[in-house]
Amino acid sequence: MTVRDLAAIPEDGRRHELVDGVLYVSPAPGLRHQHAVFRLYGLLESGCPPGMDVVGGPFAVRSGDQVELRPDLVVGRAEDFTDADLPVPPLLVVEVVSPSSGIHDRVTKKAVYERWGVPDYWVIDPVALSLTAFEISADGGYRQGAEVAGGEVFETERPFPVRVRLAELMNGR
């Protein structure tokens, strides 16, 4: 398949993504997933400096004609976004795993983001209450930069300073 074929699929509430011409379809996310995404969006948006944008998914991130992913959250340079997509590698991608998307997020999509050279990739598991942050290394591969769980706090300076308390993503406190 191509990105053009993907655009022709009627909207059905599911997430459609294309990796090297292969279509991946995921069901609509559940409540726990949505809580994590929207609360994290608020945190990122409140700290986002001028010249960068935080965009909630599903928003197309494309590379060529055979890869289109729709991450839960993406941070990029404001000038790189179009109305329809982000056609260059983002600065940060965040995926919140669902029971149906865990392997796709942790393996398939991670490999694509790594291949693109996305500097930072976070995987949040709302059930296990964990956040794993991957950083691109000098050799172009991802290395695990941090892993926090439960009531722990994740702090980073990349791509801008942010502090995430995992428990607050789930219960809003």
C-alpha cells in the first residue's frame, strides 16, 4: 500500500498506519489511554517553547510514500508542520500503549522512529503505570534513557524541560 491508498480508506474510528507498505489497524483507544494522552498533552503544551508545537494524535507523521504513522503525541519544530502532516522526523514522539497496540508501539513503531532518527521516543503503559524514554545515541540506535513507574517522576530537558508524575496522568491529581 501507499500513503495515497491509506488516504482512501473511509474513516471508521480506528487508527490506520502504514509501515513499509504494510497496513496496521488498531481499535479506538480506551478511557485510560485517553486520560494519559490528554493529560500529558497539557503538560507538554504548557512547557512548549516558541518555535515548537505539540500535536495530539492521531496526526500523520510521514516518510516517503510507504510510511505513515499516527502517534498519540508528537513534538516538532513549528515550521515543519503542514495542515495535514509532519513530513520530517519529529523531535519527540509519545505512544501510550493499549492492550492491542503494545507490540506495535514497542517494536514496529520504535524501529521506524529509530530509523528516522527521532531524537526522543517515550512509551507510556497506563496499566503498568510506567514510562520508558528512549534517546537516539551517537551510533543512530536507541538507548533507554530512563524508566520510571508508579509514583515516580520523570524529568527531562529533551526536547524542552518537562516533569511528568505518572500517577497524575492516570488519576488527574
